[in-house]
Amino acid sequence: MNKEALTKLMQPKSIAVVGASAQPGKIGYTVIENLLKGGYKGKIYPINPTATTILNLPVYPSVNDVHESIDLAVVTVPVQFVTQVAEECGKKGIQALSVITSGFSEVGRRDLEDELLAITRRYGMCVLGPNIVGTLSNSDELNASFAPFLPFVGKATLITQSGALLIAMDAITYTRKVGFDKMISIGNMADVDFADLITWLDTDENTSCICLYIEGLKDGRKFIEACRKTQKPIIALKAGVSEHGAAAAASHTGSLAGAVKVYGAAFQQAGVVQASDLNNLFDRTLALSLQPPLRGEKLLVITNGGGVGVLATDSAERFGIPMHFAPEDVQVELKKHMPAYGSAKNPVDLTGMAGNDWYYESVKFAYAHPWTDGLVVLYCETAISNPLEIAQAVKKAIDETHIKNRPVVVSMVGGTRCDQAMQWLVENGIPAYGPPDQAMNAMAALREYNNIRNILSQPSTTCDPEGTKIAREVIARVRADGRIAMTEIEAKQIFTAYGLPVAPTNLATTEDKAVELAKVVGFPVVMKVVSPDIIHKSDAGGVKINIKSDAAVREAYQTILVNCKKYKADANIHGVAVQEMAPWGTEVIVGSVNDPTFGPTVMFGLGGIFVEVLKDVTFRVAPVNLKQVEKMLTEIRSAPILGGVRGELPRDRAALAELICRYASMVYDLSDEIAETDANPVLVYEEGKGLKVVDARIILKRK
Ligand code: COA
């Protein structure tokens, strides 16, 4: 995306409003009115074929009648005129279009959107929208939208796919006192998308945090790349929780890959903090826009009320923030600023007797102490203290330490005096909230931001070229056979090529061969049908386990063939596979799908009922790094089972993490060919004893 064009879109020095109207109530009137009300200092050119003045501004019949250059055209003409207007703007040399008009792909008219794009590409223009509210910027005194006013002043920038939500959030910024510099309605994203704007905002000195409302991305990988490169915190609220593609999936993994889970994984890999709802988005944005990340684990809580201290501690646990007792020297010093019955542990309870001085002294000492990584200050309104003065004492104490890289958040529980004090704090750069759990949630966001950025720093596992070569030969053979479903034996050849430890499986096409193979493998053995037409082998009666003798091998061979012919009379049966009966281990599933937004994506979960019933699985967009995979292993609800329960030894998590890394590099490497895969089950043994992929499935893309 052309940066110069984007700058003209975001910080235009002159604006034409094409479709400006003299009629109050029309969007073309409101945009002109908003530009004037917002205090825009650049030139405004209303364009209308018949009007002479609009809000005292001279009107031009077309952009060609304007003799000066124009940076941005805001388009408010009906949909049928938009392409003609775009052509005129292109000829005039306008580099940026902001198309407010609706009636494009959102109502099934992608053709109109494509036509618009073809014109703007020809002239090298960038297009925001169509189907948008427009753009707002406090620092540029720019309200090029039909939202009624500029947002409450601050350092966050919102990019939203919902225009209506922009207008609603704009109003909420005043009631919540969460400050924004810019608000951008992105609409149908025909051209300018989230990634383009995120990259541009990274160098915008008035934006300290990027806040996203996302319904769906078009190019997931471009989004991840742009977010990763950004130096500023990004927070996203993802709307739309429908499961997509699940019904048609042929693999286990395919049926479990809901859009929400994959987006959640992608956000983590992009270094994007998530918000759970609108309130949460505001709470977290406030903290991320005003404070540095929480870089360590030592959080100190100072309060004047035991109750709110306990509530904050409960919230900390809920958000996974460990609470530690303050070290001895901190406790000794803090004891000087509280009555004998106070507590200097953590939370530090100054008691209800606390006034400005105690808050000032204890905050100043604790915040500056090297033990402290972050500070949460709680205050309950009391008759002997003034909330605003407490807020000012806290701010003074923080400022006097001259420390800039430790976060502080405040919670003030009380009435309107507390509201005023909190507003004062926010205006002075300290995020302040009512309930203590909101403050702790804000601190959790600062911690999450730090942790996900750390995980990103490690490079992803890559694959070796020899493995790729072998895998592609196997794929070519399957394609030559006119198939997309691989047999277990073929899938295992690919797994082996990428260094995944599989239970060796060999094909028998006669009973005698099956007996011979069983003897080589050693009893007991497992026998399974090999047929590209039978994906779910057990359902077809195509699997026999724990076979202990020659006679049993012969019997199993015949039974499997009979069962499978009954299950699917026209199935092409290659024969019966004979493999070792792998010793018992904890069953896990590793798999992959080709997500429509993010491409190859790996899944991990515990096997059996955990995956069947509880859908206790987690995803990452491939490829992955070891730190991301280690996090995956802790993310599922049944994770403690891998740690060893009921006297069992812990499972070999290191081997499992390595397997998932290799698996992800395999599906990423072969993403032009592979649609879905499963390694299910994988048996994981005790620490140091590795694991084994018992069954394998690969479905190729249709070509
Ligand atoms: N050049 C300049 N002006 C033109 C023009 C052209 N080629 N063609 C028409 N106009 C003028 C019209 O004459 C009119 O001005 P007037 O009031 O002086 O007659 C003005 O453009 C607007 O046209 P009009 O036909 O009155 O349309 P409208 O104002 O009722 O609606 C839109 C126009 C763009 C607002 C409407 O089509 C639309 O898309 N609305 C939805 C917008 C939206 O909600 N977006 C955000 C979604 S989140």
C-alpha cells in the first residue's frame, strides 16, 4: 500500500466532499458541517452539480472545476454514481478516496466494488470503504465522517468494521473517559485493510495503542505480519462466533476448527491482546494506551480497604497473575506509613485511616523499589479522605520516581467524588477504574501484551528440504492415482519424511504376507484395512487389535475384508496393514486444517472423550515456534493430565512440543497440496520416553 496515499487519506491538507448537499439531514451536508465543527484547518471543496454555497462555502460542480490540488475525496453520492466520481477524481490526481456510500459487496454487488477498484488501481489511488462512516482525528481536527463529534481526546486509535459501532463508541468515549485520537471506519475493505492501517499507525506519533473491532479478515497472514512488525500494542474484539467449514470436514481436526478458536490463535501469534466484550475493550484500551507493559511477575497492591484488597487478589488469580508477598525491606518501610494493625504483606493494607500522606509515601517507595514490576493502587471512599487529593498524591508520588517502564493502574470505589478523581487520573495518564477487578483486568492486559510479544521473538521451526522432496513424491503418486484421500501407509510415509515418529505400518495383500509381517513386527499386532475409500476405518469394522497368533492374523485378515466390503461394496481395498501394537500411552490428537482466512493451521488436544465430547483443543497458525507450542500444551483444560495425575509420571511434553513444531512445518511446507490432516491417536509416554503416531490421515486439496 502506497504510504503517501494513506497519509493523504488520514491527514489530508485539502478535502473535496463529492455529493455535498445544502440540505440539512443529508449525509453530504453532515460531512461538511462536521468538517467545520471539528475545526478542520485545510481547504474544503463541496462538490455538487447544482448548489452554489453550502454552509457558506463555495460549491464546485465537479472536482475538475477546483484549480488547486486535492488530497482526499470523501464520496457521498448514491451508489450508481460512485465509479464515475472515482474516474473524475483519478483524472484530477486525487490519491485518496473515502467512500461512505453503501450498496456494494455488503448487498451482493461485488461487481460494483471490483469496478471501483479497477478504476482506483489504474490511477494509483487508495480507497477506504466503501460502506463507511468516515475518519475522525483529534490531532488533525478532522471529522471527515457523519459521526456527530470527535472522540474524547486520548492516544488510542480505533479501526472498526462496523460503522454503527464507531458512532456508538465515539459517544461512549465521553461517558467512559477513554481517550482516542483517531477513529477509522473500514467498511468493506475493498482496498485499504486492517494491515495497511496498522502499518501506517505504527509511525503515527499521536497513536499509542491500536484498538480493533473485527468481524472477519480477508488476508489473515497479511494481518499477522503487519501486527507482528508493529511496535505499538494492539487490542482486538472479534465478533461473529459461528463455526465455519465444520460440516464438510473429512478429518477430526476439520470438524473442530471453529472460526473463533483459529482467530484466537492467530491473535496470539500476531501479538494482539484480545478483549472479550465492548466494556472489556474500553478497559484494556485505556491501560494499553497509557501505560507500559508489565514486564515481570511482581505486582504490588496498595489499598486502604481489606475487602477490595481481597477482591483484587481474587481477580489476579482469575487472570493468572501470581501474587507474591512483598520482600522484608519493603514491608519494614511500608509499616511506617500505616497503623500497627495495617498489613505490609501484599496487598499492602494502609487501612481506612490512610490519608494523602500515607498514600504518597507508600506509593513513592513501593513504585520505585526494584522488586516491583507493576503497581495497583486501590482506594475506598472514606469520610476522612478526599478522593481527588488521594489521586493527586498518587500521581505526584509516581512522577517523582521518574520511572517510566512500570505500569500503574488505580481503582477507586465510591461515588461521584471518586468519579471526578478517576477522570483527573485518566487525564493525567493513569488508567483508573471503579471496581478492583476492572483495574486488575487492565493490568492483566498489560501483562498479556508483554508475554505474547516475548513468545513472538523466537523464529518458527522450518523443515528440511529432503523431507519435502520425499513427501512431494508420495503426493504425486496419489494424485496420479486420481485420489485426494491418502491411505494410512501413504500418510505415514509423509509423516516419516518430516521426522515424525510413527508406528511402522506395512501392507499385506495376502493372508500369508500378513502372517509374515506379523512375525517380523512381533506379536501382538494391530491390523487395519488400507483403502482410500474408507477414511473412518473403525466405523467400517476395518481395525482389529491385540492379535496374538498366526491363526488370529489369518482370521482378522478375512474378517476385515468381509466387514469393509459390507460397509462399502465398491471400496478400492489395497490390502490390510500390519503394525506393532504400540504400548499404552496418553492419547493425544495433532491435526491440521487449511483455514479460509489464515491457511494451514495446526491443532492439538487430548484424545478420546476430551476431543470427542469436550472439544478441548487449541490451534496455532503454521508454522510455529517452540514457545508458542509450549503455551499450547498448557492451554487446554485437560493439560494437567500431561503433567501426570494419580501417581502417574509426567508425560514427555518436550517430545510432544517437538512433534507439533515439525507437524506445523510439514503442513505449512505442503500447504499448496494438503487440505486436512490428523495424527490420531498419538501415544505419549513418560518423560524421556518419547511418543508414537499410531494412525495418520491426510486429505489433499481438490485441484
Ligand atoms: N457529483 C456531485 N454530487 C452529486 C453527484 C455527482 N456526480 N451525483 C449526485 N450528487 C449529489 C446530489 O445532487 C445530492 O445533492 P442535493 O441534495 O443537492 O441534491 C447529493 O449528491 C446526495 O445525493 P442524494 O441522491 O440526495 O443521495 P442521499 O444523500 O440520499 O444518499 C448516500 C447518498 C451516499 C448517503 C446513500 O446512497 C448511502 O449510501 N447511504 C448509506 C451510507 C452509510 O450508512 N454508510 C455507512 C455504513 S456503516
